[in-house]
Amino acid sequence: MNPVRWWVFLAATFAALPFLIFAASSFGEMARTRRVDIEREMVERAYASAALVEQRLSVSAATLKVLAESEAAQAGDIPRLYALAKRVASGLPEVSAISLVSAQGKVLFFTLLPYGSPAFAVNDSDALERVFATGKPVASEPFPSPANGHSVTSVAVPVYQHGKMVYALRMIIPSATLSALLATQHLPVDWTVGILSRTGLLQGRSRSGEAYVGKPASDAVMAAFRNGRKGIFDSINKEGEATKAVIVPLVDWDWHVVLGVPAAQFKAEVVSVATLGLSLVFAALAFGALLVLALVYGGKSLVREPGRAKGGEPLPASSNWPAVLAILVATAFAGLGAYSSKASGERLDSQQARERTLEEDRHLVSALQLAFAQVDTGTKGFASTGDEAQLQPYLQAAERIPGISAELQSRITSHTRLQFSWRDLDELRTARALAASAVVELRRTQGGRVTARPDLFESGNALGSKLDFQLKMLDLQLVREIQRVERGMQSERQEVTRLQTLAAFAIAVLLVAALGFWFYERSKRLKLLAELAHSNATLESRVQDRTQALVQANQKIREFSYEAQHLVDVERKRLSREVHDQIGQIFTGIKMIAHSLKSDVLDKGQYAAMLDAIDGGVKTSRRIAAELRPPPAR
């Protein structure tokens, strides 16, 4: 029996190995897929942040280019160029100031100071040197503002006169503006995105920007930055937290965007999947052990118990319904877990689709903002230079704006309830288009002269600010909706993980309970069988013992009966002898005395009666004595 049992055990064990390997690979793949999803989201968010920063720098460079190509700049009319620059800077709240710098690094005007103020040296001379060396727009390293000491950066473009570079126009952008720009991405709370200059200094940061802007990035990021590290790598952020990071370059600028995600988030996802996987594998192993033991010991029963049944031995009854009930409940839990996982997967897919839709809506909002910025750039460039080529951004944006607005309105109205007035936006859009058209027409009527209607620019700037505010409010509402969806997905994932873990734990407990019940019934049955076998084995000896005892008891009874009969016979002999010897002698003596009496003592009747009585007594005593004698032995 032992070789058969071990062969069955080994066969069942090897049969379970493919399932264990499949389960381990499946949950490993789940963990890897979740990690890949987070990494893909990291890269997408990093590229989106890089595109946003690049757009901001490109708009600034385009605005400066319009000023650099204006009639005032081409004619070398610095006071007039100062007036234009001051007007442009006043209409751009995210810009601190605009300045004109000579090839010797002297500031010729600074829009925060009155025209004619004493010239002063710049703090971003390296960037200006690269502008004069390359003739291309350049973004500087962060440096303290001469006005208030806050960290700022500059975007500089060359100014040509008669084909020769003579000046550089420089736009000062506060680092806080760049940090706020990153904050509009509304990343998860523990994610961090930062902008790195060409030397690795932080230009802006979504978290604690005021504390770290102008300082180098963390050592791990700096090492990856210097080595040109591609892809996701292990890092430590400025707060000393272990992170996974990715560095993305800007296409047209020598800046980079770095995004970091806490490594604990990756570990939490892996631990969550691993916990679920181990629970289910443990449940499967418990169930497999139950089946293996059932096969092993069940085979043993099939060999032994039928033999007992054929021999006429009664088999003890067993009750396996608790184990069967536990297995059925475990199966129900498994079905419930599978159904909840499927339903949750469908809900998560729906929420992810909604999140993608909202992100697409945000891209449309960004496209609309960019289009309005191009309207401003085109109209101001044309108004400043009179060059029809400057109208191209304006004309292209004017064609795109109605379509983008209509698509955005139809998309948001169909799937999102937002506290937003499309009527107000349409009115502002129409008014802004009319204001821009008025500026263009007025400039065309002026011919070669510069327009003398700055109020038209002020009206356009005011409308642009209102439009920008409306679009930012719309974007903020979309971001809040995305955050709500993300919180819902996070809650859904946690709830599903919790439910699956509980279901797996319950399944494992129930299967272990079923195994325990089965072992208990099995041990009880085997105990009864052992007792029955022992009883059968000792039955003959017990019958012999009891037969011997019965024989001995019968012998004792016979001996006791013989002894009792002997005693009775002895007593009867004694009584017979006493009756014969004593009573008979007494009657004989009385008769002799009666014969010795004189005849005249008694009359004849009395005498005869007395003799008859004496003779009757003698006969009676003899009869009794004879009856008391034991019968002769046969």
C-alpha cells in the first residue's frame, strides 16, 4: 500500500505544479503591468509638462520676436521700442519685465524703471553671450531679480539691424510663474515635477518651489542629468524620499523636465498584487492538499475497507457534510470574488475612459488658450511692424478658434456638468475677435505710420485677460473632475483589493476548515476501524477465555451441588439414626413398661388402646427413619 500511496501523492503534487507556476507568473505579470502603467503615466505626464513649459517659452520668444522685428527696433528708435515693450509687458501678467541689452551686456532700458534710468549690468550674462554667439533664442539660468531679489529667469532673442545683431531683447519671467505653470498639471499629491536649466539648476518646481528654485537638483538627479540618463531610474528627491524619476528634454530649448514618483507607490502596488496572489495561491495549495490527501487516504480506504465489508465486518459511518459545506462556501466566495473583480474592472475601464476624455478636453482648452495667445501675438506684431507676415498666427488662430470652441462645448456638454457659462465665453470670444479685427483694420488704414490708438490694445488685453481667466476656470473645473475620477478609481482599486484579499483569506480559512473537518472525520473513522479490527482480532481469545471461565464455573457448581447433597445425606442419616435409635427405643421402653403393668391397673379398652398407640408410634418412627435414609447410590 505504501508505494501506491506515495505514487498517488507524487502524481497529485506534480499535477499541481503547473497551476502554481501559472499562478505565480500571472500575478507577476499583474504586478509588472501595474508598474508599467505607472511608468507610462510618469512618462506621459513628464512629456505633457515639457510641452507646457516649451509652449510658455515659445510664446515668450514669439512675443519678443515681434518686438525685435518692429519698426522701432529696426530703426533703432529705443524710446519708441521702450514704449512698445512696456505696453506688451503690462498686458502679460505672467511677465515681470522686458529689457533691451547691448552687446556689451549693459541694460539700455528696463520696463519696471523709467526710460533713461542709469544702465546696469545683467545677471544672466552667460545666456546673453549665447544669444549673440548663436543668434537664436536662449533661456537663461535662474538668477535673483534686481528689482526684488526673487528668483527669475529670462528668455532672450536677438535684434538685427541691417542684417547685423546689435541688441538682445530680454523677457524676465518669475520662477514662481513657472512653478505655478507646473502646478496646473495637477499631478497626484506625492508626485513632483521640476524644470532643470542647462546646468541642472531648478527653474521651477510643483512642490515647495520657493524653497528649492535656483538650487541644484538632488545628487541622484544631477548624476543622471550629467550622464544623459534615458528612461526611468532610481532617485532621491530634495526631501530625501526614495523615488522613481524620469528626465525629458525640451525640443527647442536646452532645458529639461524631471518628474519623480515615490518608490513606495510602486512597492505598494506590488505588495497589493503579491498579497492577493499569495492569498489565492495559499487557498489553491490548501485545496490541492485536501485533494491529495483525499486521493492518498481515499485509495487506502478503497483497498482495505472493501475487504472488511466482504468479510462481513460492519464499517463505521462517517459524516463529511461539514467539509463539503465548507468547500461549497469557499466556492461561493471564489465566485463572488471573480464577479466583483469583473464588475470592478468594468467600472475602472469606464472611469479611465472618462479620465482620458477629460484630459482630451484639457488639451482642447490648452489649444484654445494657445490660439488666443497667437491672436494677441499676431495683432500686436502686425500693429507694431505693419508686416502682413506677422498676421499669419492671428489668421490661423482665428480660423481654429470657432471649431475648437464648438468641439469643446459639444464634448463637455455631453459628458460633464460644470459650473461654466458658455454664453459668457462666446461673448468674450466674439468681442476679442472684433477687437483684434479693429486693431488690424486700424493698422492697415495707418499705412506706414504707427497706430495712435493704444486704447484698442488695452481693450484687447482686458478681453484677453477675461478670456484667459474663463479658460483657466474651465481648466480648473476639469482638473477637479479628473481628480474626483482619480480618487474614485483609487478608492475602487483599494476596495477591490480589500474585497479580493478578504475573499482569498476566507477561501483559505474555509478550505483549511474543510481539510480539518475531513481529517477529523477521517481520524474518527480510522479510530473506529482500528477498534473494530482489534475487537475482531481478540474475539476468539475472548470467547475461549469466557468458555474456560464457564467450564470452571460449572465445575464449581457441580462440586458445590455434590457437597450440598453429601451434607444433606449425612444429615438425613443422622436424623434417621436419631429417630430410629432414640424415638424407637423410647416407644419400645414404654411398651415394655405397659406390659409390665398389672391387669387391674387399666381396663381392657384403655390397655388395648395404649398398646395400639405405642405400636403406631413405633411404626411411625420406623417409617420416618426409613424415609430419612439417603437413597442408595446408583
